[in-house]
Amino acid sequence: MTHLSKALLLVCGLALAACSSDPRYAGGSVNGDGDGSVEADSYGSGGIGSSGLGSASDPNSPAYFQDRVGDRVHFTVDESRLTEEARETLRGQARWLRENPDFQIVIEGHADERGTREYNLALGARRASAAESFLADQGIDSRRMRTVSYGKERPVEACPEQRCWDKNRRAVTVLSGAAGS
């Protein structure tokens, strides 16, 4: 294979990758009106959009879990301790998960942009673990749960302001499908 052929193959591969219209990589979800357009997820990375997840009025749907139960809890600066508000949200998640045993979850830990990458990955891990431990104490089988830390790598909103930092200090519970699969 000549150098020109290799270069052409590389350019074609890069062009195809750049043309991806998969909404998972665009920070949104397909809007469902058939035109293939993407609407932004109101929370950005660290959660899933409710499009295609059932009706928010169906108590057994992922959309209901996300919109009505609440899929995220927030933390104070440099903390992984759950606030009373966070515990109340997690109690609701535990009730929903007990009523819907076919779902597994991934708990994502996140931090704001301040601090080193390493520090924020560790802090995100502690936040996800705190949510996981609370859910386990509420009777959710640990085999249905796993955690991941994104640290500061997936902000809801990126800006050097308190309102952004407050949104980014979170743990997000993402439904990942049937527990038996």
C-alpha cells in the first residue's frame, strides 16, 4: 500500500468520524419528530435526555424516574457527604428501583472545575460511592449498581461562576437496562 493510499484511507476515516450524527456525542438527544434533529439535554453530560424513554406520566418509565423521582443529587464544596435533600431524592430512587427490579444503574460522580484532575476524580468517586452506599442501605442489591467517576470532565455547564460550580457537584443515577442482561 503506497503512502498516498494510506493517507487517503486516513482522510476518509476521519471524514466519516466527523460526520457522526449520533446524539450521544452531541450532548443531546434525538427529538423524536422524525427529522433526525438533535435537541440539547437540559443537563448536558452526566445524564440522559428523556426523549424515547417513555412517558414522564408512566410511573414505571425511565422518563418518570429522571423527571419526577430525580436522577441527581448535589453536594457542597469539597464534600461527599449527602445532604438531607440528597438523601430524600435517593430514598425516592430506592422506592422506584424496588418497584422496577429489571433496571440496573450506574451512579456517576462529578465535581466542579476547580482543583486538579486527580483530586476531582477521587472526589467524584467518593460522591458516587456515597450515593451507592445509601441506596444499598435502602435495600437496593449491590449487584444492580456500579459507579464511575468523571471528576470535572463532564460539566453540566462550564463557566467560572458559582451557579455552574453548584450544578457540577453531583452524582447522577443513570438507568442502564434490565438487571438480567
